[in-house]
Amino acid sequence: MIDAHIHLDHYDSHNLYDEIERWHEAGITGVIAVSKDLPSSYQTLALQQRFPDFVHACIGFHPEYPLPGARDFAEWRRLLQAERARITAIGEIGLPHYELANLPDRLEDHLAFVSQILDEAVAHGLPVALHAVHDKAALMLQLLQTKGIAEAHFHWLKAPPAVVRQIAAAGYYISLTPEVCYRQRDQQLARLVPARQLLIETDGPWRYDGPFSGQETTPLFLQSVVQQLAALFGTAESTIRVQIIRNTHSCYRLEPRFTS
């Protein structure tokens, strides 16, 4: 299995080799590692260089933080150009929701910025990993369609059912987190997403409640997510697992070496 969204640079780098070995032995064959700003983008690429067969690097600017200055954005564009061969996608990008009232920039400024980022995705032929929740999901969908983005992943989506259906109808991917194991909202979302567009993620090291309370978040939680989805859909775990692996390959254009 592949964790479709994790902040790997937030984990203890000194223990990461042993942790990845443990994850791999348990059936985790890779992670989609996202970034939150320019330094994080460098760190994620360093992790990709350190673990090239496990880490799929995404570089970007998390939308719940202040917008980068012109100098940082220019350097990020140069980094994208220079390291394109090692970059799987652009992310995490999107629109702020939780911190919008506390950020110095207006929503219009964030829309203009993410529009520029999407132009880079188109220019470099890269998928995008998105943070766009609640009322921002519909805005993001409209922008994706305007820009002609082919592959997009709405991570940890929270949106009205009608918007979820529109995102699915547009062919974009939607992921579920371990919250699906104990929250009805996420279980309802799971039922709205076509099987061929469903991904699973941890958003680690974000911590969870329910059966995961008090535990450090790792990709090993994904097995519980698969078990929950199999129960929800009345389908064998192996069927769910194979479909989600296929979806992750398709969304992020991964190499076929990831087969289990």
C-alpha cells in the first residue's frame, strides 16, 4: 500500500530509516510526501534522495500559512525546474479555510497565488495534491477545470455531498484518513467516492482519536482503513487494497514496481 499524503519531513529523521524498514516489512511500499513551504520542499527532496524507492516527493506551499514572498516563490520555481525528474507532484497547495481569518492575505490573494502554482503544474505536466475543504472545495474545483488540470488529489476532503459528486464527476481523486474508522462523516464520504477514484492517507504526523488515540501516526494505520472500507462496502480487503494501489499509481503516475 501507499500512503497518499504524509508530511514525512515532520518525522524524526534520526529514526526514519528504521521506521521505513518497519513500514515496508508491514506492506507499505511507498509514500506521497508533501511539503508546506520552500524549506520543507528542500527537505522532502532530500528524503527522496535518501529513500528513492520509497519516497515520492511533492513540493509546494500549504495554504493555511502566509503566502510566500516573491523571492521564495522564484527560488521554488527554480527548484521545480532543476529537480523536475525527482518530483512526483506539486503539493500541498490549495486554499485556506481554518486560518483564513488569521492570515495577512485575502482569499483573492490566495486564489491568485494558487492559480500561478497550477500554471506551473500544467507547464511541467505534474499532478497536484490539494488542501481545499468545506466551501473552498467548490472554488478549487472550478479553478482546476479552468486551468485544465488532468490529475488532482483532494486530500482529506470535507465538502457538501453535491460538491463531492462534482469533484468525482470531473475525474479527480479523493482520499480518506483513519477518521473513516470512527467518524460517520468520513464513512458517508467514502460511499460517495467512486471506487476507481479513492485513495487513502494518514496526513501524518497528524494524530487521531478513536482506536488511534494516544498513538504516533504512521502509514501502518492504513491497514485499519482498508479493513473499515471492506466492512463498509461488503468487499474483500484484498479487492479494496488492489483498487486503491491502482488508483494511487494512476493519480501520481507511479512506476509499476509498487504492486502490493
